[in-house]
Amino acid sequence: MDEKIVNEDDLGDLRRSHYSFQLSRSNIDETVVIIGWISSKRDHGNVLFVQLRDQFGEIQVVVKKKEVSSDLFNTLRNLKEHSSLAITGVVVEQKSSTDQVEIKPNEIKILSISNKPAPFLTQSVTSVGIDTRLDLRAIDLRRNYLQFVFRIRNTIINSIREYLTENYFVEVNTPKMIATATEGGAALFPIFYYDREAFLAQSPQLYKEQLTMAFESVFEIAPIFRAEPSRTNRHLSEAISIDAEKAYVDYRDMMDHLEKLIQHVISQISKKNADDLENLGIDLPQVSKSFVRITYTDLVRKLQENHKYIRWGDDISPKMLKDIFGDEFFFIVDWPSSTKPFYVKTITEDKLSAEKEISEKKILSESFDLMYGGLELSSGSTRINNKQILIENMKKKGLNDKAFEYHLRVFDYAVPPHAGFGLGLERLIMAILKLENIRDATFYPRDIDRLTP
Ligand code: ATP
Ligand code: MG
């Protein structure tokens, strides 16, 4: 074949008249403009079948050799997957299927040419390793599988906004460049802030708590940054957190909200993404009943039946939980205070004395983790709203209260009792879509090994 440089056409004033989903038998004989990229091509010698993909789906274009110039026919024949075309043509009935239509082109513009064959196919589940895919993520994201996943992600994030907004939560944004660690700990990314050191926020915690003073019920959907030195399938260095915080409620009310939020999300997916779910071969998790709420203490007792070495106060390994709970949503409540951050309220003495076995050393907190099988999706709690108690707790956790002066200052003006949670968006997507790797729940994953693309 003689190599010939093909000029790409200008888009100019040409615009699409219909998306693929807008074309049906009612458009037969109409002249339309469709625009998109080639997701696949079949060459039958004198006829080319081109699948043109747009934002919503595909439409078949049938190019007959005798109906276009031989130059154009040859160019099209040699075009690789992913090249972009604009086609003006007539809608005709598809021969092989009576309910579908295809396009018979009058004019074809080649808008953009792919120079290399892609390392993975658009249609199939690929066996190519995740690193190869991530290196060419924008192309990877064109694959059917990820298209279904990210369409569902879109429903998830919209329905979360919908639920929280309908329940009077106000959407806020808090700074991502901060002066001190929110929760202490080493999981922070330092940055240069003019002539000072600053950090990327690991959570909007203290800001969202403050904002309950002004707006009562707030939420934020934004990145959190965690310098996670470990390589796991459920940790990202940059993740999206859905943070909610509300005045005049406690952790039980926030568990009720979280439960209803998840139920709303699942019901919206089942309404809006039936096709995507079918294509993925996935059944949505059951959320008709209310979620089990098991106390940390009861859970430890239960785990001790099979795992003798577990002690009260230990963190709980997700793997063991999967054995007991399988794939379902449940809450672990009333965690030891020692396992939770400084701003989490402890359970008061009289509530404590009800649980006879728990000695004074075993201080519990008004806290919960929402789990799905062995995966942590969310942590929440009632927060401390008393300045003195907060300072004491900071000291207990080895934090310097002077570094939090900017935060503690507002506690002189009566911070209301409040509670809230942080829910990991990618973790939620993983749970609902049974993804093995959290990296496929995000567009451009960041982890210890990856800072590009
Ligand atoms: P884990 O123990 O699983 O590392 P965590 O308890 O440190 O999580 P929290 O500080 O409780 O996390 O954050 C609230 C939620 O944010 C978590 O339940 C999780 O869904 C999400 N999240 C936290 N860290 C990450 C991360 N590195 N990558 C993805 N999501 C995260
Ligand atoms: Mg947590």
C-alpha cells in the first residue's frame, strides 16, 4: 500500500444533528449528521461496516465502494479504530435487524486520525495489565466495560447529591491546602505554600464541623489526599470523599441518613442503569432491610470464637469480616475511643455502666464504620463540641493543641452538638459493582507508584 498523508478535515461549522440514541425508525429517509469515533470496522471487500461511537452509544455506517470516491473508500478502509468522523447521510433500515437503523453516507469528513493501533480492544474485557491500561487511560476509558462503570458512577454521584440536597444539606467547599494535619498522623502530603510548608488536606473534617455553626447541615464532594505508603487494591493517594455533617443530631441519626442514602443510590441505579448492569452481569446489593448494627465489642467476641488472638482494642481485619458477613452492608458501632480520631465523642459514663463488662479503661466512642463485606466504606461519629474536652483529647492523642488554635477559637462561641460521616466514593463504587481494584473506580488513579498520566 502506498503511504499517503491524509489531511484531517476541519470541523468548521459542522455540528451533529442527532446522537445515536436519538435515531430510530421514525427517522428513516431523513438526512442527518452524526459525529463520533470508530469503535470497530468490518471490511467485506466492496462494503465497509463502520461502528461510529458517540457519548451514548453506537450507530452503524455502511459505506459502499461504488457510492464514494475510491480515494475516500481506501482511506476509510485503512483508518484505525479511534479515528474521528463526521458523516452526513440518510437514515435507512438495518438489513439484519428490523428495529435498528443505520446510516448511508453522502459526505464523510475525517476529523482526526489515529496513528497507532490501540493495545486493547474497545469491545472486550481485556487481558492487558492495569499498568498498560492506565498509561493510556483516556483510550482505556473508551472500553465498554469502563463506560458502563463510569455511567453508573455518574448516577451514584448525582443521586448522592439529590438525597443530601433533598434532606436540606447545603453543598460546601473547603480548602484543600491547609496549615496543619486534620487528624495528626503521617499520612500527609507536604507542599510549598509561598515561603512556608503546608499540606494537602486528608479530610475536610474540621472545616465541615465549623460550617455546621453557619449552615447546620452541610456536605462536600471533593478529593482527600492520603500519603498511603502501602500498595493495596482499596487505597488511593487521592480519593473522592462524600462528607456530611449535621448540627443537633448524633451518630445514630447519621447512620440513618447513610442507610437511606445508600438505599436511594441503589434504587436510582436500578432505575437508570438497567442496561449497564445487564452488560456488566451484575446484580445490585440487597438494601431493602435496614443494615445490621453490631457493636465493636460484640463483634470482637464473635471473632474470638475462631480467632483466639484477637483482643479488645485491636483493629479488625477486613478479611475476617467477609467470612462472617459476606456481601452485605452493615455498621460496626461504638468503637474503642483509642481507635478513633481526637474529635470523636466518647460514650458517657452512665451509658457505659449499662455494659457491665466494660471497665473504665475500655472507653467507647459514639462512632461507626459502614462496611460492605470486608470493605470499609465510611466512618462517622458524634463529634466533641466542648472546647476543654477537645483539647484534652488532642493531648491524649499526642497532638499539639496550639497548632489547632485557628480551629479551637470558634469553640468559644458555642459550637452546636453535631455528627457526621465521610464516605469514600470509589469504595462505594467498588462495593456496588464488585470491582477488584479501586483504580477502576477513578479516572486517573494516584498511588505510591503512579503520578501520571
Ligand atoms: P482504611 O482503614 O480503609 O484505610 P480509614 O479509616 O483510614 O480507611 P477514614 O479516615 O475513616 O479512612 O476515611 C473515611 C472514608 O474515606 C473511608 O471509610 C474510605 O471509604 C475513604 N478512604 C479513606 N482513605 C482512603 C484511601 N486512601 N483511598 C480510598 N478511599 C479512602
Ligand atoms: Mg475509617
